[in-house]
Amino acid sequence: MGLYAIGDLHLHFQSELKAYNQLHDRVWKGHEKKFVKNCAKIISDDDTLVLVGDHSWGRKLKESEKDLQYIMDLPGRKVLLRGNHDMFWDVKKTESLNMEYKDRLFFLQNNYYPYEDYALVGTKGFTFEGPFYIDHFGRIIGWDETAEEQAKKLVARESERLRQSFESAVNDGFTKFIMFLHYPPTNILEKESVFTAMADEYRPEQVIYAHSHGESRFYDSIMGEKNGIRYSLVSGDFLKWMPMKVI
Ligand SMILES: [Fe+2]
Ligand SMILES: [Fe+2]
């Protein structure tokens, strides 16, 4: 039995949307096929694969069904975290998604997933990346002076969701955790954040995050050991579509 993680598949079997780097960077060429091949090499049906957000470009569930089917067809048990692009996943509908996809996909949000004696906990998270709007091609299309204030609210809300995830596992008697965030735990200007503080409080063995694309962004946040906790980036283009073995 093994636990694996990777993020940012950005599938678009039904949607025309694509990110700028998906059109221009070699690493994205045929990435869906490469990923299936890599999974077949290392993941078996009693393994667990955590997909750390940004699964689908579909704007609603109907536009994401083929992307979710692709994920269901991968080997192992699949646990999904919400990414900033996952419009198909209305946060209020996590429970109904978990019912609809029961025994096929698990949607991790305000809950936890048991893996052996570990609880897999997590939330989307948030890091302030500047007061601009970026379109799906990565172009700056606007500027918002209130963005920093809004970012503080988002960080507060996401940290509450993370606490809820930890607490639901603690209440069920778990003492060992692996913590997942879609956004990096800190932005390029920070050494710590509410998310690293929460990691220091609950002591997960590892913090695993995604979201950062392209050489220039891979090293924006913490990698390696900090306060006895191992931090890893698992965005798909960083891992070249080979899932990282967590445990
Ligand atoms: Fe992404
Ligand atoms: Fe993202």
C-alpha cells in the first residue's frame, strides 16, 4: 500500500479553456497520456492517489464529467482537493459530490480521508499574489486596490476550513496527519503564514501543495524540512507527471 500525490492536471476533455503554459510549454504536450502511463507504472489498486487541485477547466459539473471519468479510470483510490480553477466543485456541494461519486472519488473539504493510521486533511488555502487579475492565459487584465483586504478574508476562511478538517480527524481519534493545500503555504515574500502556524500546531508529518507552474514559480514557497515538517511541491509540471510517493 502506498500514498501518492500530484496536482494541477488541468484537464480539458470537454472545455475549450487552457492555460497559457498549456499551449506553449513542452512539458504540457500530451500530458494526459504521459500521466496515465506513469500511474500505470507505479500505482496499483490498493494505493491511494491524492490529486491536489486544479483538476478540470470545466465551469460546471456537466463540463467536467469526462475529466472526472479520466481520474476515475486511474488506478488506486482517488482523493481530490479543491483548486482555484475547479469551478465544477461548488464548495457547498462537497457532500453531494461525495454521495454522487461514492466509492469512486473522495472530495476533501471540511472533512478528512483515512489512510492507514493517518488522516489526510486539507483545503484549497490561499496566498496573496498581487493586486491584479490574471486571465486563464496568464495575462494581467485588471488591477484591484482592495485585493489585499479580500485576500486576508480568503486566508481566514480557508484557515477555518483547514482547522475543521484537522478537528474532524482529531475528534475521530487520529493523531497522525498529512496536510494538503492547493496554494503554496506561503507567498514569495513570506517565511510563515496561518497555514504554517496551523501545521506547527497540529504537527502533520508532511505538508503537500501544488498550484505553482513554470520554472520561475516552482521555488516561491517552502520546500524541504521546516520545524520538523517536510514541505513538498507536487504540481504536475514540476513532477513531470510522475506522482510523488508520500508514504
Ligand atoms: Fe494550476
Ligand atoms: Fe491553482
